[in-house]
Amino acid sequence: MSAVIELDASNRITVLISGKAVVMDVEADTESLDMDEDMSTVAGTIAWYTQVLAAARQHCDLVEARYRVWQSKQLKEYVIDDPKVAEWKAKAALNAEPEFMEHKTAQAEAWALVNRLDGAVKALAVKADMLRSRGAMLRTEITHLDRSIPGPAAKRGESVEGKGARLKEHLKGD
């Protein structure tokens, strides 16, 4: 079974599994409409940054592979030129090549990007926890405020938006 993954700018992931395309719309699938904007979009934002992080890790692997191919070709040339060359001498000569620093710089930059993105995903996860806590506190406040809002009593199963709307209407009168 083979899988092909495509990412696009519209924040959708298309995975081709055994010839069948499965599409996940990250924003639509993770959005929660009964919360404020931060709360409703944080899951989708985490998913998006995780996709970017995965692409950055893939880039690191490719940069490393390019370095290893270059390294192998160079070492092979050193051995062809002098079959009795000591390994340490061949590696020292390799490390003195200008391309060596180009490859190592590319690797360092790729890993720096991965580390920054990993930090962003972790920070967003903390934000999600804080928003979840804030949401719980707001629901508790609305539940307690509901008892003190004049006017018609809350309907059984009334949504948070309904309670919030009744509270806003009451506060306009003050």
C-alpha cells in the first residue's frame, strides 16, 4: 500500500491511499463555532503549523541526504586519486573543501527552522490549554450569572450564546 501526501495553500491535506484520494480540510474539520475566534481557530492553527513542521523536517532529511551524497562522491575521488590514503586524511581534505561549509550551513539553517517551528507548535498547544481553561471559567461565570439575570428564566439546554445574549440585553438596560 502506497500513500502520497499533498499539502496546498488552502490548508487542506490530500492523501492518496491505494488510488483513493482522502481530503482533510484542516480549518473546517478543527473549527468550533460556539466559541470566540481564538478558541475556534487554535486547533486548526496547531494542525497547520504541524504540517509546516513536517515539511521542515522533510527538508532537513533532504539537506542531509544531499550532504551525504556529496561527501561520498568526494571521498571516492580521494581514494581513486590515492588508494592508500588514510581515512582521516581524506576526511580532513573533505572538511577543507568550500562546499563542506555550504552543506553544513544548509543543515544548520534547516534544523534552526525545525526548532523554531517545533517551539511554535508547543506554544500553540499551551495556548489551547489556556483557552480551554478560559472557556471553562466563562461557562462557570455564565452559569452563575444566569441566576441573577432578570427577565425570562433560562430555557433548559439553552446555549452559551443564548445566555450571553440575554446577559448583553440585560446590561444594555443599565
